[in-house]
Amino acid sequence: MDLTITKKQQLFINSPAFETLFGGAAGGGKSYGQLVDSFLYALKYPKSKQIIFRRTFPDLEKTLVRVSLELYPKSVAQYNSSKHTWTFKNGSIIDFGYIDSEKDVYQYQSAEYDVIRFDELTHFTEYMYTYMISRCRGANGYPKAIKSSTNPGGIGHTWVKKRFIDIGVPNEVHECELDSGSTVTRIFIPSLIADNPFILNNDPDYIKRLDNLSEKDQKALKYGDWDIYDGQYFNEFARRIHVCKPFAIPEHWNKYISMDYGLDKFAVLFFAIDEKGTAYIYNYIHKENLIVSEAAQTLKSYMRKDKFRDIYAPSDLWGRNRDTGKSTYEIFLDNGISLTQASRDRIPGWLAVKEWLKVLKVRDEQTGQVKEISHLVIFDTVEPLIEYLPQIQHDEKNPNDCAIEPHELTHICDALRYFCISRTNAARPIVNKEDTFTDIFKDTSHYVDYGEEIKVI
């Protein structure tokens, strides 16, 4: 048996977490990793029990079963095609199972498994997954685990992303608190085509075939991008381009604030613009049940001694309250904060956001390498915006507009919209104080539009 594996497959096999997700792009070696891992576990732990799930048996027969028949040596284990089970000479078993509908989980109600495996986890619902966790049990003292592999997309995309991707940085074990108060360990191990030299060497045209897919499918299958959703409005968004690690903001960069106020949510974003016109979102406020004066004081506590050129807010905050005769704007002003009115026009505002998010290709002046960049970058600490922005959907009745549901997603995205539709200035370069930009979209001579032929610049 050839057990040559990739480094990412080895991380998957050696994962110490109770719940492990191995995935990302197509061609990353996920299914092969599952089969090798299950084989090694069966050999190491006599009379152990494992099961590998797909949605249907035809899916299993065309993929995992077929590969396992080529991979597993008959001198060690025998396959029973009627029972869909590998039985090892040491008494270990590996079952192949299906869960096509949620009621199918009950056929495993009395089962006990040491390791439960899901191939293409995003094809399953969260209930299917969590129910089967209860079947991971046994008194033999063997290590118990739930080990899954998948690509982004599918009916389970959102819950899988929340459970494994949004908990923190990949390749690290995270201790996650459950509703019961207990904790569980989870890890996400991304695997891209570049991590699998076997497919690159044996099928070098595979990447070219992926290039024929739609933009959304390329994001999922080529780049392993989890920030994709059906009906997604901001399909430009990609973490590898639009999210960065925090760094110290230079003092001469121009700073702005943009906010959306409501009693249900006070959402604020803090921006810093560099000399090239790139805006970095470096801080945020995302709090509920703050009356206007409390919101103003909260904002002041975040501003400290920093200087901001403008604090953008929607124009409806200038409307007077019937009872007090004061507007929200005036209460902010009473608390020492002067707001600048931003347009509430939704469609022009959302289109402005898309312009800021637009992906460009630029050639590095030093190395000559071409890289993808954007004029809008978010610190990875600004978690609500990173989570909610890619979830915003097209409005069903007006595809040019964003849907207003789920409402909890909209506040911080509205704050971003008010900034993007407003006029802002890039920082003056220190080397030449006379040089300034008044409009970041004017000087794009050093960029090549995404999708155009790359030129030498």
C-alpha cells in the first residue's frame, strides 16, 4: 500500500482536536486523506469502529468505495459490498454510510463508533452532523473524534463556516464553549491545490479546467474561499485580499469614522487612508440598547485623542424628535461630537461599496510579481463586518439593492456604505507635502483591472 501523503494530510491524520475539518479547494487531497487516516486508525486500534458518510450510496460507490478498493491491501482487510463494510484481520471495521434526509440519522440510533467521518460536510445539515456526534462513544478507551472533509458551498455552507472557519485562525486547535457550558476542541486545516503536488504533477491541466468555472465556483473550488453565498451581493469580497493582520497606523494617514445609529444596534467603523488611497478599517463599535447620549459617549471613549476629518452619519439623524424637539445629530453635538451628513441613497451607496471592494492586479515594483489588491482592507479584528458583509444578499424584488433581512447583518454594512459614498482624501505623502490625492479613483495608472490582460507597468 502506497502511503505517500502531503503535509496537510499529515496534519489531518495527526489532529488532536475532537472535531476536525479538512478542506478548501478541490484537488487538495481531502478524500484520500480520510481513507489513509481511517486505515491507519483501524490498524492501530484493534476492534475499533469507524464510519464514513456521504449523502447517498451512489456518491460513496463512485468516490470513496472505489478508491478504497484500490488503496487497501486485501491481505489486511476484506470488503463486503452488500454490507458496505471493510473488516480488518485485527477485528477493526470501517463502515460506509449515508444520510440523505434528516430522518436517516435514526438508523444509527443504537450505533457506537470511535471515529465518525463526513466526506463533503457542507452537503449535510447541522442537525445530521450534531446528531451523529452523539454516536461517537465507547468504553474501549480509544481516542474519539469527528473528522470531516469538504469544499465550500452546498446547503451546509453557513453552519460549517460558523462552526469551523469563523472560530479563529486555521491550523490551530480552538477550545469552543457549548450551550451546555462544557467545551470542545475544533480545528480547521485548509488544503488547496498547491498543497497537493501529486495532482499538480500528474494532471497539470487541472487548474486550467477550474478556470472555466463561474467566478463563484472558482472561488469555492480553486481558492477554497468560504466567503461565498448563494445570492451574494458583494461577490468581490475575498479574505485573502480584503482582510489583513492589524498594524500600527501611521500618524499622518487621514482618519474617518462612519456610523449607523439605532437602539437595536449602534454600529461604527474607523477608517485610515494611506497615501495611495487605500482605506484600512482598523476598529469598530457594535453595541445594542444604547440611547443617543450613551452612544455618543461610547464613541468619544473610542476616539481618544485621535483626529478625524469627518464622522459620517445617515441624514435621518438630522430629523427632530417630536417629544424632545431635538435631533439625534443635536444630541451628539451636545456631547461634543459633530457629525457629517452622508447620503442615504441605497443603490448608489452599495455600488460605491462594490467599487471600493473591486479587486485589482498590480505588479510589485521591487519583485515584478503580480498580486491582487483592493482599495478597501479590513483588520481581522473587525469581526462583525468580516462575518456579515459576505452574507448580504441581493433584494429579490430589486437585484440592484441589498436585502434588508436578516436585519442583524445590515447595521455595520450600512456604516460602511455611508463611508464609501462620501468624499474622502488620501494621506499626503511625507516625502512631498505638496503631493495629495483628492479622489482615490482618479489615479489608477499603476493598476490593471481584474480580468484584463496583465501589462508590464
